[in-house]
Amino acid sequence: MKANYFTGSGAFALRDTDLPSPGPGEVVIKNMACGVCGTDVHIANGEPGSAEVTPPVVLGHEYAGEVTAIGEGVTQLHIGDKVTVDPNIYCGCCEYCRNGKKQLCPSMQAVGVTRNGGFAQYSLAPAAQAFLLAPHVSYEAGAMAEPVACCLHGIDLAGIQPGQRVCVVGGGAIGLIMLQLAKLSGAAALMLSEPDPARREAALALGADLALDPRDRAAYGEQAGCADVVIECVGNNPAVESAFHFADKGATVVLFSVPKPDAEYPLPLFDVYKKELTIKGSFVNPDTHARAVALINAGKLDFGPIITHRYPLAELSEAVKMQSAPASIKVLVLPQA
């Protein structure tokens, strides 16, 4: 089979390798669609992922495919099943795992980060990490389950109440998923802040009441204190500044994005004090993958405006570059193409 290995220093190498064989409790998956995550871009640029990366390794943790072989003891899955993979595997023994905070596990492994993942024609995964997709769900939609699951954790932390005003900062794939989840959570007013006009159009198509260009300083000023909940999905200082600008008194601000490891922001301490702001971070997807799959299986989310580019496996380097380009929203790799 073909597999595209990350070899370090931003380089990838397409290699012929043996088809994996499942051990007890494992399944082999024929990978059909795999998203390029911002984490993949970070790793390619030499920055940390959700867990330590040791090249050579096959990246790709947002993927869906077909079960082609099952190992001993696997009873919940069958050959031919359409599945999506929750990549994050926790030790189950540390203080975080044993106290309901498994996402903070210091020994976490991840398919497509520490183990070979979706940027190959086939992958090996623990059966416990594979979730059934409905027969009518496309593999491309199934590949979006992992980012949806991560967003659901952020939505849980945001604590949106029906009737609240919600602002999403950033109109990339994550921001546009957050927008839809906030609407499903009962937001009465839903705004997205994004400089790119195509992404603002996508936001309006997906249910935003207002899509604001933050460079329009008059409009930006008018929306000061407009939101009870602000979810920041960009990862740079201007976006964080916008999040505090849009936060009303008593608001919750979720800093969801993955910043650079050395990123710093001067916290507006007086605003936090005077507004009684709640500030939260969000990391990966503890126990939310099943809910993400349920939403996708039920057709509650629209990925049409989000998935903008598709690449064959051999062009993974180009796909990673495109994911960082303003022209894209979500880039998929199709391993069988």
C-alpha cells in the first residue's frame, strides 16, 4: 500500500509499505477521506501537536474509511462498516484520566500523531476508537467528525444558553462548525467576525445573522459588547483582542484556537475585573466523538461551504500548504485517489 510519511522539517515522503494486520482489539481501515488539520500544519512547521511527534510517522487524524479486517475479540464492528476514528487514546491510569479530565493525560497517544494515521491508503486503529457512520453519510462528512468533536468540547465549555448572543471570531473550518453548533445550542443572535469575504458569505449561508469584517472600524466599534459568549477560533493576537472587544459584561470567552507555542497576549485585567469575564481554554475532544457522529449521521451539520479543496495522497505536501492559504477553508486528502 501507499503511505505518505512525515519525515521531519516540513518534508513528506510517499512510500510503499506493508498492509497492516490487526492484532487483538484492532481493525484495519481503508482510508477514504482525511482532513488536513491546523495541527498537521503546526507539526509540519516543527511545532508541537496534541502529543509528541517522532518522525517518520503517517499524520492525519481527521479521517473516515471502511473496515477491511478485524482482530480477535472485536465484536462491535464488521468488515464493510463505514467508520470514523477518534484519534485520541488515553492511559486511563493517571490522575487526570481518573478524575474526569482525560484530555489532559500526559501519556496520551493519537492515531495520526504518535501512531500512523489517515494519510495512507490503509490504517490500523483500536476498534474502541472507531465509530459507525450511517450508510448514507459520505466519507468526506465522516472525516469531519473529529473537528466537530473538538468543537463540541469547546461548546460545552462555552455553556451557551438558549436565547444568548454568540460571536464566533474566525471563519475557517472550525469557526464555521462552531457557528452551526452555537445555532443548534439555541443562540438567539449569531455573529461571525472574519476579514475574508468568501468566508463571511459561507457564514451567512450557514446561519449567521451578521458576518462582520473587523477591518471595518465603524462596524467593529458598533459591535462592542455585543455577545454573551465569544468563541475565538484564529490563534493570533488581533483575534484575541477582538474576542475581548465583543464580550459583554458577564460574558464567557473561549480561546479555542491553537496558537503558536510562544504566543503571548497582554490580558486586559481591568476588563476581566469590571466585566466579570470568564475565560476558558479548550483542548481536544474528551468523550464528544459519539455526539459528533450522531450529529453527522442525523444531517444536522452542513460541510458543503466548508470543504473547499481535495488532493490525492501523492500531493500531501501541496495539501498542507493549501490549508494555510487564504483561498482554502478545509482541505481533504483522498488516499485512494
